[in-house]
Amino acid sequence: MNLSLPIIVVVLLLVVVSSIRILKEYERGVMFTLGRFTGVKGPGVRLVLPIIQMMKTLELRTVVLNVPKQDVISRDNVSVKVSAVVYFRVVDPEKAVLQVVNPYEATSQLAQTTLRSVAGQHEMDELLSQRDRLNAAIQQVLDQNTAAWGVKVTNVEIKDIDLDETMIRAMARQAEAERARRAKVIHADGERQAAQALAEAAKLLSSQPASLQLRYLQTLADISNEKSSTIVFPLPIDLIAPLLRAPIAAQ
């Protein structure tokens, strides 16, 4: 009898110790009593009766999920590899335990298939230049499908878009051709503006003969500064015209 009492006390202590669960602030415990769901427990010390009760612990903190590179064929039939990062967290522990076996693995697999599906609906240029739009589309699809699991997808970011060497060279040639086209357009626009300015200047000089004479004298001054043994003097038409009319008047 003296030996049985300490044994009973030790057994009771072991049962009590094994029944104690401590939940952190960011954890929630889903309780089952005899196999039936009996509620969600918050942070603190919780008592779980052995054999009769069971508690499944889940974290409410944001989980960072790396989606590995997926082979995607864009809408314009370009083969690329796309990887992404998904940020999500459990917002309903009851659904996360009762509606899906593993919410983290399920979200990971859904993210991979959604990434391939959404990226395949866009052309190559859109994948490279409209990442924000692609991120929002993937997040919306994931959030709609994971809501039934008690999971909230807070953000999706495309990490890398890898192209093969052939496509990289083709895009480089396209970019070079685009730069050449812009250079020609700028050069043509400059020529047009210069021609327009010259036409306006000629119109202004023709309307004021005195300005034309001043321009002629300035040209002579510029020629005199040249280090050359031969100097050509331009003669305005209005100076030559009286000389040309003189022989005709003499006849």
C-alpha cells in the first residue's frame, strides 16, 4: 500500500503534465473531443485530456512560399520559365484543419498551377512590362480558391522570367531596330524644323532689302577671316540686275 500511493501520484503528475499545452500569441489550437470538433483555443495554457481530446496547432503568421520555376508557353507561343513568391497566412484555423489535409502544401501546388495558367494568357511583352498586373491576377485567383481552406493570400511577386538564348538575341535585334527607327525619326524631325526655320528666315530677309545687304556684308567679313589664297565674292542679284538691263536699254 505504501508503494502504490507514490506510483499513483507519479502517474497523475505525468497525466497532468502531458495534458498541458502552451499556445503562443501567434498560434491557435483546433480542439477535438472524441473525434468531434469542439472549438478553437487561443494563446495561453490549455488542458488537453489524454486519449479523450486532441489539439491541432496552427500558426497565424505570414508564410513565405517560393514557387519554383515553371515552364510557361505565352499567348504568342514563346517558351519561358517563370518563378514567383507567394505570401499567405491562415485566417480561419477551423477551415484550415477541417477542409484540407495540409493547407501549406495545397497552397503551394495551387500557386504553381495558377502561375502557369495566368502567365500563359499573356504575351511575352506583357510578361516583361506588366508584372504588377500579372501579380494582381495571380493573387486574385489564389485568394478565391484558398478562401475555402481558411487561407488568405496577401501578396504575389514574380521573381524571374528566364528566356532562351534565341529569344534573347531576337529581342536584342528588335531593341536595336527600335532605337534606329527613333534616331531616324528624330533626325527627320530636326531636318523639318531646320527647313521651316530657313524658309521663315528667307521670307523675312526678302521682305526687308536692308537686312539682306547686312547679311551680305556679314558674309564678306566671314570670308575675309578664312586663310585661303582664293576668295570668291558673292554678288547679290539686285546688284547685277542694273548691269544686265543696261545693254538691253542701249539697243
